Amino acid sequence: MASRRPSPYPYWFVLPAAVVFVTLFLVPTIASFWFSLTRWDLFAAEFIGWDNYRQFFKEPFLIQGLTNTLIYAVVTSGAKTVLGLMLAVLLTSGIWMQGFLRSVVFFPVLVSTIGVGITFAALMHPTRGVINLGLESIGIDGPAWLSDPALALYSVAMIDIWKGVGLATLIYIAGLAAISPEYYEASRIDGATRWQQFWRVTVPLVRPATVTVVTLSLIGGLRSFDIIWATTRGGPGFASDVLASVIYKQYQAGFYGLATAGNVILFLLIAVIILPLTYWFNKREVDL
């Protein structure tokens, strides 16, 4: 009896998604790699090889943008992970007005990033901002949050943390809800304190949520642009410039090839950091 040929029918369901993926991701990605090797405008492209990449790594402000990107990503993702877990534990402990407080914590996630940036730019004004006026009322001279080169990047990072910690908290709340109460009952029988329960039961069992929060926060931090542009536009000078804002400025100046090379570097930077990190997390999960 002749064997039946496999039907192509199941692959028809993949075809629409494959077309969208190829059209909107694969083709633009390949085109970006090509245009990063050229000096181009809307009408012509001249192949110049690796010159855009050489120029990128020779410009001090471009290197500073790359450094700021790494600092910003680590600070924001680390803070969102720690604060998100702490808030999730608090908001699942049965405290008064627990549902309302969950809404308050998550609300900033729903607000426009540009709106948040503009609002905090006004709140952090060195002389007329509500934050410094409040500090002045108790005898403290508030700093120039967004205009001091030493503070600008970290001030924007604090705004990002305030806006994004609600999503991390929500993910952790879901992770905590999946933990069986039997683990805590067993630890109490063994005489574990609340602190020991947190480190020995909660932290290991919310590991999948931690992986999700760290991955999403790192990707968001590495590609962050809108909140920085809305608050400081990369200033003062290049103090709070990140890679995405540097790329945008190069496009504005008409250096399209250099800006495209920056986009490729940003893409590779995210891939180089996230892929090994994801592999390490998954390997640890299997080992456990």
C-alpha cells in the first residue's frame, strides 16, 4: 500500500504569520544591515563598507551614548525587579485596601510615556518644580535633577522605574498566586521565620516571574527613547544620551548611514545581552 503524502494543510495556518514576519521584520532587518554599509539618502546609496561603524566607535559622544544605555538598562531593570517583588509581596499579604493599592501601583503603566516625561520635567524643574519647592520648605536645597550632568541620567531612570514598576509588580503577583500554600505551611511547621520563608520559598518559586521581569525590563531599558527625549532630549550636553536618542539625532542631522549603523549596533547589543541571559536562565531552570 502506497504511503500517503503529508498534507500541506497545517502549514497554511502558518503562512499569514510568516508573510507578516518576513515583510515587517526580516526584510527591514536585512535592508538595515545593507544600508548601514552605505552613505545614503532618499534617492541614492553609495557603498562605503565599514566606514559608518568605524566613525561610530571614533565619536566620543556615540560611545558615551552606548555607555549610558548599559547603565540605564541595568539600573532600571534591577530596580524594577527588586521593587516589583517587594510590592507584590506587600500587595498579596492581605493589607487594608489591597485592591485599590494594586490599581494605584499599576496606574502609571497605563499613562502615556510622553505625558509622564513632560509632567516630571515640570515637577523636577530646579527652581519652580514642586519637588524642589517641597524640599525647600523643609530646609533642603533640591538639586538640578534634569540639568545636572551627574544626575540627569539617573533622574530619568527614576521616572522610568516609577512608570514601569507596576508591570513588574503585576507579573510577580501572578507568580505569587501560583505558589501553593502548602509550601508555606510546611516551612512554618519546620519553624521558618517570615524572612526565611521569603528567601527559601518565595524567591525560588517566583523564578519564572523573575526571568520575565528581568528580560522585559532589560530590553525596554536598552531600547528606551521616548521618556528620555521628553525629559532631557539627551542633555545637558550628552549626559543623558542613550543609543536610541543618539541615533535619532543622527537621522535629524541627515547622517542616515551612520544612524542606520547605530540601529544595527543597538539590535546586536540587545541580542548579545538577551540571548545568552535567556539561555542561562533556562539552563538554571532545567538544573533546578
